Amino acid sequence: MKIYVSVDMEGISGIVLKQQLTRGELLYEEARHFLTDEVNVIVESLIAAGVDEIYVKDAHSSGFNFLVHKLHPGAKYCVGATKIPERFPGLDTSFDGAMLIGYHAMGGIEKAIRDHTMTSVGWQTIHLNGSPVGEIALDSLLFGLYNVPVLLVTGDDQTCVEAQKEISNVTVYETKQSYGRHAGLIKSPQLVHKELKEVIKKSLDNKVNVLPKQIQGPYNLAIRFVSTDQADSRYYDGIQAKRINGLTAVYYGDNLIDLLSRAL
Ligand SMILES: [Zn+2]
């Protein structure tokens, strides 16, 4: 079995503050240990469950957050910044499933640790064909283009709620309960690591019940920015890209990967 794991940082156990997520901040180096330890538990658990090929993508910010010298030798690691259509290097139809580890709720969700969609400074919301979407939906759709179902999503309680709305029958695992954007009731990382072993096995056993996320075109994707400067900096041809008000750009197309590459 072949599994693709995408790892963000906001939903990793023990992480609640912006200072833990930003390179150069005092708490960031410690948080990299939390992240790397959790990645190693995931890889170890996948191997124990019989998975023989594992790709792990460092999907937070610069894409270089893992402590590479401490990584488990049983996986291949995609590091560094990549953009759609190459958000998940090496992804193809040969993968049996994907996992979204350490994810977070979409921008604008109340009581969700570090809620945002793609960038926490520039964009308020993204709607795809009229429905609000966050990174869980967008990444599930990218895996869906290759017929790969998302089997497991981990993060805070709001992340789990959002994942269950977006992906029928997906397995979710709550690493913490959010009290606000920077506050939560956290589980000990030691407990999270112990529970993840069971959860990984359960999510693989549940694979038959989960379909790849796919939606039919044509597509329209609306991005609402925080300020008009950001909307000003975009190019609008009036057909495939339009500015519908001061803060909102809408992109149109029949091909989802082309649309997402142009818009995001
Ligand atoms: Zn992130």
C-alpha cells in the first residue's frame, strides 16, 4: 500500500500560538520538535499497519519545518515551498490514500486555532462554486484529481468538524479542543502519539468506505481579500478573472487544476 501524508503545523499537538509557527520566533524551534516527533509516529504507525511506500509533504509556510536529521528513515519527504499544480510533488494515481495531519479550520471560523485559508494575512474567505472552502476541501480536491481518497484528518475540534462535512466517512482525530484563535485545551503529545497509532490503523481499515473528493465543473472560485491593495494587484481579463467588488476576485474555468493554479 502507498500513502501520501500532507503535514501542516497548526493542528499538531501542543501548538496553539503564532510564535510557535513562525521561523525566527523564540518558540518556533521547540515546536519543530513537536512537529517532527508527530511525523515520526505517523510514519512508524503506517509501516506497522502494512504500508510499504510513504510520501510526507511538509505543507506549512516555507515547507521547511521538519528537523530533517531526526526524521524516521521509512518515508520520502517533500520539503521546500511548492505551489499548485505541484503542491504535492510525486503525487499520482498509484497512491491508495492520503492523510491531512496537523490541519486547521478555514478562515473566519469561530474558536478555531489559527483559522485561515492558504494565508493568514491576505485572504478572508474562499468560495468554490458558492460554498466556503478551506485547505481541507482544497487539498482533498487536489488528491481527488488523482483518484486518491483522504482517509484521515487530524487537528483541533473545528478541523475535525470541517473534515467530516467535506469528506463522507473520513476518520478524524482531535489533537486539542480550541477555545479561541490562540487558546485551547491540549492533550499531552505523549497521549496523542499513543492514540495516533490506533487511529492510523482504523483509518486504513475504513478505506473501503471513503471516496476521493471530486466535484463537477464548470468552476468558479471567489477570493475575498483583507484589503483592496491585494485585489488591485491581480490581473482581470473580464472573462476568466473578474473583480466583482472592491475586495473580491472571481476566477472561472472548466479545468480545476488550471483554475486553482491561476487563482491561488
Ligand atoms: Zn500552516
